[in-house]
Amino acid sequence: MNIFNAAERLMAMDDVTWRRHANPWSVWTRFTCLPLIVLALWSRAVFGWWSLVLLALSLIWTWANPRAFPPPSDYGSWGSRAVLGERIFLAKDRYTIAPHHLKAANWLTIASAVGMLPLLYGIIYLDALATLFGLFATVGPKVWFCDRMVWIHADLTATEPGTPLSDPTLPPAKGTTHDT
């Protein structure tokens, strides 16, 4: 098991949820999750233990976000393709993904994890500069990771990013010749 698959299981992502998460509104509002968690943790300085209510609400939003929007009518947007590419990436044992994509995705994940260090420091010590730096250092590589997922999807489906897709096109799995 790896961190990517563990996160997928924790979020209880099934096919219906993945389709809903491919809505660009879901993708873009997903980037509010970490800032809301950070804000909830920072609010302890003002609200004390009541900040746990804000933390719980931000964690609920993190779980609900991929389910909050309907499936898109067009899966061709950057956000939709990022989600479709992530599905391919998470099932990399079923697909042949170019090594340079895998390497980049892993390095971006490491960079995002390293960004968590100043973020955690900033949250613990209520250091605004460290918190903001850590937030950008964590989210920036995640956005780049999403872009890499778009290119994984484009490469494996032989489709051009930005071209409309009426269904959540995934490539044929290893050993098959039809779309899954």
C-alpha cells in the first residue's frame, strides 16, 4: 500500500464519487480544504477549544467536497482531466504510465510533504509567515501534480487537453483493447 491509495481509501472514493469529483467546481473548491483546516487550527488562539468545531467542519468539507457537485456534462476541462489522470495514476498497476510521469508525480508529492514542515511549525507557534510559506509550499506542488495528472490522461487516452469529452474517458487497461 502507498500514500496515494491510502488517501483514496480514506476518502471512500468509488466510481460515482470520482465522476462527481471530476466536476471542475469540485476540483477548484478542493483547494479550499487545506486553508480551511489551517484557519480552524489557527482559530484556537481566539476560540480555544471551540476551534475544534471549525476543524470538524473543515474536515467534513474535505470529505464531502468530491461528493458535493454533480458529474460534469463535459469531462474535457483541466480540472476534470486532472481527476481522470489521478484515477489512472492510482491504478498504475493496471496502466502503462511513462516513467517520467511517475517520477514527477512522486517528486511533487515529496515537495508538497516538505512544505508541510513550515506549515506545521507555523500552526504550532502561530507564526503567520511560516504558515503562509508552508501553505504555498504545500499547495503549489499539488497544483503542479494535478497538471501532471492532466498530461498522464492526455498521453494514455491520446486526447488533447481542452477537447470536450462527453464521458470520463479512461485508457484501456493492460491486456485489453477497449476503453474501461
